[in-house]
Amino acid sequence: MSEDKKDIHNSDVPALCRSCEARHRGIRSALNAEQLSKLNRVANRKEFSAGTELVGDSEEFQTYSNVLSGVVKLTKTMMDGREQIVGLQFAPDFLGRPFHKESHVSAEAASTVQLCMFPKSSLEAMLKDSGDLKQRMLEQTLTELDEARDWMLTLGRKTAAEKVASFVYMIAKHIDPEADQNEQQDVSFDLPLTRADMADYLGLTVETVSRQLTKLRKSGVVEIEHNRHFRIPDMSRLGRFSGV
């Protein structure tokens, strides 16, 4: 059993947290049993259906959340109403921006999403007192920065085929919070975004996205059922197609 999961049956850890993968890989992994119990007393686990707005652009934060399952779509809106998808979040990503009054993006459930929600004030108080929590928050922020830079490369330099393959590869790697990303090979999932959302995120037309997905299917890199259910028989092969 890995070091970060050895306390999964620790009776000092709140029951709700023991079986939660976000407990071991998200910011909660930096909390001790006493801190988890304190946060658990004010936490609330909720499920949201696809299309539900979770946080509005310029909305004042009242709560923060850990993504437990599903995919969250982050969007920026221009003055004239045009929108752009600027990011996706998966378990155990943190939804919110500590010590900021309001959100700079809107967050929407791209699929059915489960969140563990807790008051803004409770987490910020813990951040002030816990060096480990500050470090984990910094690590997660830097990871998101690295991923944003990788995505800039995808958008700026990759071909249409590589962009679509990169998107599918990203979803396959992150869609299952319980999977070991280093050992994944055969992966199945329902695509959380529409073809139109994919096109928006990748800077392509819907027709180009559909054409490239057809090429991936015909090459055997992905299997697609009912236009939405994807199976990746060989993740390393998909990675090569995406230019990883």
C-alpha cells in the first residue's frame, strides 16, 4: 500500500473521508486527522448534473470545493458575450481561489459532478495555520500552471490531429480519480464535452473535430460507441498520436 493511502482505515480520520480519493491526492492529504474532522463538520458533499453553473464569473466566493468525480468546465466571457473554455478540472482538483473575493472565471459541470464543499472562511483559517496545506496548495497551483503551458503548446504548435488526440488523452488520464495514471492502459469513459465544446477548447471547427475523431477510430487508436462512449485500448499509442 502506498504511503499516501496507508491511513485509509485510520479510525481517527472521519468516515466520509476514508474512502475518498481526493483525501489522498488533493489538498486534504495535507491535513491531519484533527484538521480533517474540523473541516468535515462544515463540509457538504453535493452532486450536480451536467450544465449546472457551479461558480459565476465575478461571483463572490462563499465556498470552496474539491472535485470528487466528473469534469468541471472553466469559461471566460468577453464584454460582447463571446465565451471561451479556458480549462477543465478533474478529481481531486480544487475549485476556488483562496484569499480572493470573487471568481475570475465561470465554472460549469461538464458532466455529472460530485463536489465536497466547505466554507471559504474555514479553509482560509487552516491555510494560515498549516504549512503543509500551504505547500500542497502551492504544488497544485504549479501543476495547473505546467498543464496550462503544455496546453499552450498544444494550441500553438500541434496539428489538428494532434490537438484532438491530446484532448482525448487528457480526458482518459484524468477521468477516473481512482485510477493509477502510471499504469493505465485500457481506459473507457463517456466524453464529457460536446463536439462543439471540443472545437471551442481546441480552436478548431466542429467538422474538423469530427473528422479527426473518425480518423482516430479508423486507425484503431480509439473505439467509439453511440458517438459518446470512448474506449482507449492502448494509452501509450494514443500518447504517441498526441505528440506526448
